[in-house]
Amino acid sequence: MAGLTPRQAGGFVTRFAPSPTGPLHLGHAYSALLAHDMARAAGGRFLLRMEDTDSERSKETYEAQILDDLEWLGIVWDGPLHRQSCHIAAYNQRLTPLEARGLLYPCGCSRGDIRAALAAPQEGVPHLTYPGTCRGRDMASRQPSDALRLNLAAALDQIAPPCFSETGPAHRGEHIVDREQSLSQIGDVVLSRKGENIVAYFLASALDDADHGITHVIRGEDLFEFTPVQVLLQKLLGLPTPIYHHHRLIRDEHGKRLAKRDDARALSKFRTEGATPQNIREMVGL
């Protein structure tokens, strides 16, 4: 694809990582098609994983529908499908080095707040920076129902400011993780909740990207502001940092980002009405 340097084109590996908590809509189609097109244009690989760590909302019927929609769009992924729900214990084990460095603490705050913090952020859903209520607790006080939070200030004290490259249209360039901005806008994120055997989007995504050799992360620009968290985790755990490409969002006629509750724009509806994969490409500007 035009705009890729020789280094980027060589060994290009990307992925599409939906959550099976609802049907795919036009925004998902755009993200999947763009990542697939970029990988094939670079002679690279396109992987598929299900971010299904939310056991309450993830459904097998949604996963089956997602796979069917992707195949209908003409998307072919390389290698087997990766389901995060099958690797939760392994993700939690990878937190051991952070605990040894004194960067984790148990948190017993509201279950609803913690569950919200474990999910992938979304545009229009406010992210509330954690006030540090449990920051003074040590790991010896951890209860079975407690979550684990990253002490962000302590983590930033232990490493040089991490950086990452962005090729998306809105944020193109080199970015250094800003300490004060991270502390005020992101804060001490939740990484796991042992009692419910779930891990945070930030952690599982960062680990999977490294383990699967992802060189380019292609996703919606609503996730750009949380990229520093993943870059920081990569740095702390000795993982490589991929190149990021945050693309434009597909919006409705009122300028609102599409969400899974927008069934009127679900791919299944367009398919039922006789749309073709090429029609979908045209709708999203490809």
C-alpha cells in the first residue's frame, strides 16, 4: 500500500480483534477490510482474534455471526482463530514481574466500576481517572474478589518515557508518552480481577500483539488516547512496540460513532436486504 516504507512492508503482520458481544456493523467492516487490505498489499499476514474475556456479554452466537460476516466480506485470515478466553490464566501469570517490582496493588472498589475499567474504551463513554483509593494497600492484603491495578506513577518512575510511531491520518508522527497527561487522563488502570478470572483489554491486547508478532496495529481513532497504556505495559514487560494506525470512524448521519447497539447498521441487515461485499466497501469509503 502506498505510504509504507520498506521496513514497514517487510514482515507486515496485523490483526482484527472484535469482541463477540454483538453483531458487526459498518464500522467493524471498515476496520477489518482496511487491516486486511493493508496486510495483503504489503504481502503480509492478517490474523483474527476474539477478545472474549467478558464472559457475561460474549456469546457463541455472536462469534459465529462475526465469522460468517467476515467470510462473506471476502476476508481470509492466516492461521487459527485466537480466543482470549482460553488464555486468561497465562495472561495473569505475566503480571508476576510487575508485582515483583512493586507496581501492582489490590483494589476492592465498586464491582461495576472495575468491570467497566476492564473493557475496551469507547468514544462517548467517559473514562474516570481512578482517585487512588486503594493505592496504599500492599499485595499481602489482597482478597479473592480484589482487582489488581497498575501504580502508574511508580511505573513511569522506573523507565524512560516510552514512545511509539503512528501512521493514522489524525495523529501521524512520533509520540512520547507524557507523564502528567497519562496520570491525569488515564491513571491507575485495572489489569485483572482474579475473583471473576478476567483480565483487562489493555493487558491481553498488549500481550497478544507481542506473542503473535504484530508489527502494525490498525484500529479506530477512539482508542488512540489509550495507546500510551499499552506502550507502557510493553516497555515494562520487555515487549516490542508495534507501529500504530488509528483510522477514522464510521459515523451515522448525526456524526455519532456506530456501536453494536446500532442494529439498523448491522452487516446482517444489509446482507438480508441484498447488499454485496462491494456495496459495503462503497458505503465505508473503500
